[in-house]
Amino acid sequence: MFRSPLGPLILYTLVLVILLVQPSCTMAGASDKPHALPVEGDVIGTHDPSIIKDGDVWYLFATTSPNSKTDDQIPIRCSKDLAHWRACGFVFAEIPAWIKTESPKTTELWAPDVSYFDGKFHLYYAFSSFGVNTSGIALVTNKTLNPLSPDYRWVDEGLVFRSGADDNFNAIDPNLILDEKGQTWLSFGSFWSGIKMRKLDRKTGMLSAEDTRIYSLASRHKPERTEPPKPGLPPDYQAIEAPFIVHHSDYYYLFVSYDLCCRGTKSTYRTMVGRSREVTGPYLNSEGKKMTEGAATLLLNANQKWLGPGGESILLQKSGDIIVYHAYDAKTGIPSLHISTLTWTNGWPHAALDGDAPGSRK
């Protein structure tokens, strides 16, 4: 039998090619399927979570629980593995005095949003009362999130801006995004005419004096038939809030929460998304329809175990992108922290909720 001296070389080359290609194919298949991460510890009561990593620790900030037995505001939870969480402090020992003066009906601080740039952590948060748009967004900063560091100190930077009864927007649920040019932008909004955006001065963290435009990013479409609003509250059909924007590949992605939160087993939150080439929009759903006209693509929806998944924030990281959010126990109505891997297919994100049917993917 004739045996070519190139035979072993060809065989070795084929084996090497298989070994090199196989892992990448496996990873591509795995990354296509999001999965909910198990969490335990101090996760009950987490609402509107915002997450960031400092050193080897993930820090998570959340809305102060109205059932808190202390005056502490904006609780902090810590984890070294994203699975085991413990309470590790708070931002304020009580509501700042100036907010008590500006907004006497405020009883807890809402929807913190944490980011890091220019050597400081920037935490934007909201103060208001339920169901009104006489609200405000404020800023507090810190050089580190490690409470053992001598540099650990929250600095109250004060009011960024506020909305009044005559405005057609609500200044709550802030989220900061740095665009491709390094410009800082703040999205915000809840009910009324929907999600808005203002340009910030990167040096001060306050509103830009050069660009004073209020950009409209997303809103809900008014149906032909609507129920009258409850006394003193905006109509339910306007329910869109909790914006969060990330830049991934060639697009900016706007995540929002549709429908109603904070109602226990009657909570109807669901997480939606759209994308845009420009940070200021227009944001479109997967069918190319505008979010300003009520369109959006579903990302997370309720299942038999958990209701109202929303109040989301996203962390893009080398070890894998994640989305953190709250959802309500379908039996007790108690909110809890949830984390899912965030995967991308054909330019769109996908996430999972604990209890989803096997093989399902949003």
C-alpha cells in the first residue's frame, strides 16, 4: 500500500482545525441562549436595581423600601460572585435636608443609577411622591465604593433638575450614558409624555448650558378605548418608565419598563427595548417602528412564578453582559432581585426570567 509522507501532516492539520473551530462554535451556540442566574442572601425587597463593579466586588443600588424601619436611603448590596448578596450600607443616613424643603411629601428616594467616569462614581437618583410629576433628579458622587477606603465619602452634589405640574414629563428614573464622543446624556421619565433626554455637562454632572433641548425618546400609544384615570393619578395607558441606554456594536439600545409596577401580585411590568444609531434617537423596535409612537420589542415578561419583571439596568462586561431587574413573587407579591445573562442575536438582546419554560427565550 502506498502511504504518502504528507498523510500524518494532513491528519494533524485537520485535527488542529477541528480543535480550534469547535470551541468557538460551542461558545456561539451557548451565547445565543440567555439564562437566569441564581441569587440568594439579601435579595428580597430589591427594587429598581442599578449595578456596577469596583475592584472584585459588584455593588448594587436600589430604591429605598417604603417598609424600611430606618431612615437610611438608597440601600447598597454587595457580591463577589453575582450569586451571594449581602447588605453593605446605604448612600444617605436620611433624606437630605434640602430635599425635605424642596419636596416635603417625599418619603423615600427612588431609582438610583450608578456610573463611573473621570475618576468618580456618579449616582443619579430621584425624589417625588407616588403618581405626581412634581419630581426631581439629584446627584451624589464618590471616589470609591469600597467602604474601607479612606477615600470613601458620598458627596451630595445637589439638584440636577426637576419637573413641575405644568410640565408634560416626569423627572424621575434617571440613567446616564456616555456616547461615542464621550458626551454625557441623561435619560429619564415616567408616564405623562414618556421617556425624555437632556444633555449634561460632563465636568459638573449638571444640565448642559449649550444644549437645552428636551429630546423625546419613547412613549405609549393612546388606545381608542381607555378607562378613566384613577383620581389624582395619570392614566394607565401612559405607563412607560425606567429607561436604561447602552451602546453595543453599532447601536444604542433603549430598555424601558411598560405598564404598572409596585402593585404586588397585580404588578404588570414588562421590559421592552428598541435601538437607534444615534443616542438621541429615533429608537425603533425590531420591525422598524418608532418607540415615540408606542412601538417596542418585548424582552422580559411575566411567567407563572414571577410577575412584573422591570426596573432594569444593564452591565456590559468582558465576562459576559448581564441585566439586573426586580420581579414580584406570583404568590406573595414581594419584589426580589433577579439577574440574567444578556445575549445578542441578529443585533437584538435576549434575557431570561427564573421559571421560564425550558427552551423559551425572550
